[in-house]
Amino acid sequence: MADLLVLDLVDKDLVTDQIVLTVGYDIDNLKDPALKKRVGGEVKTDRYGRSIPKHAHGTAILPQYTSSSRQIIQAVTELFDRIVDRKLLVRRISMAAGHVAGQHEARQETKYEQMDLFTDYAALDREREKQDAETKRAQKMQRAVREIKKKFGKNAILRGRNLEEGATARDRNSQSGGHRA
């Protein structure tokens, strides 16, 4: 999901510095007596009047505006590990990018940094140039992936983990608005 979110950002020439993740738990967590013992958190009532475990919700703040899949996937993975109760069954996961800005707007934003006598600023500049080159290379790859997917379909290029048993990316790609067409 994070990879698809990144491709959408690249497609629209946008960057973000915030990722929001919401994980909703399954109602079966409270129906099954063995699973019910595991529920340690708060229990809520859904719109149908059923009791379900309260969803997990969190935000990851990125150090800078980016559309890098590596940085965003890493942030989402760390956020997921931090907020989700692994003992419970998950029903749905939703993800959104917050603080979205145009790529050129984010670059023009002035950043201030406190200087000190003990920092090698020449080495920092070389490191930033290296990161900028990596970012440009990653964006070229993401644009190429986007063009291939536009031409041949969403399932033309998939990550290896999307081919494993239980993966849902191929099924989601064939749905329209979350429904089988």
C-alpha cells in the first residue's frame, strides 16, 4: 500500500512529510472466547451496534518532504510495529499522506540550521548531494514504473512480496473503488 501511495505522489509531482496509518480490528476478536482474552485495549461500538476493539491510529513524521519509497515504506513499517496489537485479527488498513505539497514548493521552503564549530559542513554538503542524486535516481525509476503500469496495467510490475500467499495487491489492483468490477 505504501508503494502504491508513493507512485500516486510521484504521478502527481507531490511530496509529503507525514504518513497517517489506521488499522481496524476484526469483530471476530470479541466473538471467539480464545481471542477475546487477548483484547487488552479499549472496546468500541461500531455503527451497527456491535462491539469491536478500538482501531489503532498513528502518524509518522518524516525528517523532510519526500516521495522516496524507501523512506516512506520504512516509516510506515516502524509506525505499524509501534501501534498495532499483533495478538488481534486485522480487518482493514488505511493509509494517507499528510502535509502534501508540490515538489517545487517543498524545495523552495527555507530551512534554518544552527551552526557549530564541531561539525564538518563540507562533509554534510557532500552527503546532501549524494542523497539528492539518490532521490533523482529513485524518482526516475518510479516514473518508469508508473509509465509501465499506465501502459500495461496495474499488475504489470509487482514486488516479490505481492506474489506470496495471502498478499492482496493483485486483487486490489483489479477492483474499482474497493469493489470487484
